[in-house]
Amino acid sequence: MEKKNHIQPSVDEAKQRIELYNKMSFAMRDLSREEKQRVLLLLVAYMDLQECNQLLEKRLSLVYSQCTTFVFNYLYRAGQLKDGNVGFAPEIRKHIEDVIITLATD
């Protein structure tokens, strides 16, 4: 009997989709319906950003992703990711922009 290799990717994709659903569902378990919708809308915007990220070669894409984590952690430690904040404090934004400019001129 011949092995049906064409079925395997579908099964793997289904497993990955279920895993993604379970992880996201768990992460959003305590959110109201409205809060969940807000998060999901931002995730769609994130996917759009990641489509732009695909224009980079793989190595650059990985470095970009790592740097976004560094910026996120900096913003978090600086208290810029609090409820009700829209935008960042001008001095914190300037600090990050100064680092970016310095790196661009190195």
C-alpha cells in the first residue's frame, strides 16, 4: 500500500492551527468580549506589519524581530505600556530615536 504523503501537510497544518488557537485562547481567557476584539484587531495589524517584514531577507527579519523585542522591553521598563497611554512620553521616544540614529551613523 502506498503512503499518502499529500495528507501529512494538512494534518500538520491543522495541528499548528489548533495549537495557535489554544495558546491565543488561553492568553485571552480573562478578557471581555470587547477587549478580545480589540486585541484581535491589533493582531490583524501585526500580521500586516509582518507581511512587510517578509520583504527582508531571513537574517534581517530575525534581527528586526529581536530588536523589536528590545524596544518593547525598554518601553515596558520605562513604564510606557500602561493602561490608557496613547503614544509614548516624548523623552522616552527621543531616547529610542537617539539610539536608532546613533546606530544608523555607526
